[in-house]
Amino acid sequence: MPTQLGGLPTGTPQRATAAPEYPAVHDMPPPRATAVLTEDEKKKVEAELAAMRAEQERRAKAKNLPE
């Protein structure tokens, strides 16, 4: 069929014989290996971060002291 009537232009590759497979939309991923932190673990991590922050602030102030 000519291109003027809706045909494909010359040199167009042939259409694939098999349709491509699409991903399974409704399949759920496997459960995660890691668990959510407990409240005690969250408090411990927050306390560690606060201690690190305070230590960094202390070191920053110590460097800015006049000699």
C-alpha cells in the first residue's frame, strides 16, 4: 500500500512476530528482610544522633576559640 494511502514508508523494519511481554502488574514484591524499628530502638538511635550532634557542636566551638 502506498504511503499516501496510509502505508508504511520504504525501509520500515518488519513488525515483531511475537508481542512483547508486559510485567505482571498484580504480582506483589517479596516481603522485606528487615523489620521496622521498635520504639526502644528508635529512642536509642535518636539519643545517639543527639549525642553526635552535641559533640560536633562542641568541637566546632573549640576550633573557633582565639589562641
